[in-house]
Amino acid sequence: LSVQGMRAGDKLMDKLDPLTRHPDKRVVAEACYFEALLLSLKAAMTKDKKTSQPNLARIETLLRRSVELQPGNQSAWDILMAAVSAQEKKDKELIELCEARLRARDDARNRFFVAKVFEEMNRYADAEKHLRAGIKCNESSTFNHVGLAAVLLRSNDPKRRPEALEHLEKAEELLAKNEYAALSDDVSVLRAVNTALTGDPALARVMLESVLGRDEKHDMAGKMLKVLDR
């Protein structure tokens, strides 16, 4: 955002603030959401952590109010969970937030985001449980198939690799119908991981370099290539 853009954002937030106390709950929910959205953009542009921390606390307060009044706003839940994670709060708070999100709406999308929270805590068994639940909610949830394949491969258990490949094949089948380049690259990286685990690191390197050729900033591919270089 430019300086001019940030000033315009500040002016808009000044107008939104009184609406967060409006008698109409729908207006309050949306005002809280949009003010938090603007604050989150501002926080993303602020490199000084001392300055951004108060913004994160305010974002959390606004979004907790927004999802309380309008629990169907999935974007509000996404930003709320990111804000809570960024404040390095206790795992218990994040888990409680995940449970509240699933109570509001238990679907494949929310199961996937909850699984990602557990992955960040290194609680892979819990992540697996939520990814499987997500697939049960929607067999065509590509993200959950890819996520489950990643968790199964991470276990480094040869007995779990065939199932991981089944989920990758399902993801590729779904992607062929509805192309999503970034996710398609994730599938390619996971296939490279499986290739390395089954004893062909040279081919795995070629596969990873192919992904990086399409997207040089692909985080997972870059990290896996460094692992192969060790």
C-alpha cells in the first residue's frame, strides 16, 4: 500500500468504527470484519513488530465479535485464526478457536484449515483426523486429499505410502477437471517426496527443479531440494 492508500484506509476505519456499535447486528458484524481487514493489510505492511502487535490484538477483538454475530463469514474466520497464530498465543487458545469454527460450520474447507493449525503444532495425528473428516464431508475436496497425502508421506512409513499415492491420484483427477496451478505444483512436490523416499533422489531432484522452473518461490519445493542436498 502507498502512503496515500494507507491514509485513505485510516479515514475509512474512522468511518467504520462507530458502525461497530450500531444497533443492527448485521451491520456490526460487517463493520468489524471490514475494519479488521483494513487493519490486517496495515499490519502486513508494518515491519516493526512493536507497532503491529496492538493491531493484531485489535484485529482479534473485532473478528471474534464478527464471527460471533455472523458465523458464516469464512474469510473472517481465516483472518482471525491467522491473527491469533501471529500473536504466538498458547495452543489451547488456537484449539478452542478451531472447535468454535467447526461448531459454526463443519465442512471440508473448515476441516482443512483446522488441520493446518494442528500441523503447525506438529500434532500430525490430529491433522490427519481432520483431513479425513474433511474428505468425508466432501469427497471432491482437493485440498484435503493433498493435505492427507502430505501427512501420510511425512510419517516416513512405507506402509502408508500406497494410501498417500491414492490421495495424490485423486487430487490429480480433480485438478484435471478444475485446474489450480499452485495446488498442482504441491502435488508434484509430494510425488517428488515419494520418489525420493522410494530410493530415486536423482529423479526427485528433476521433479522439484521442474516445479521451481514454473515457480521459483515455491516454498515446499525449495525446502525439499535443500533436504536432498544434505
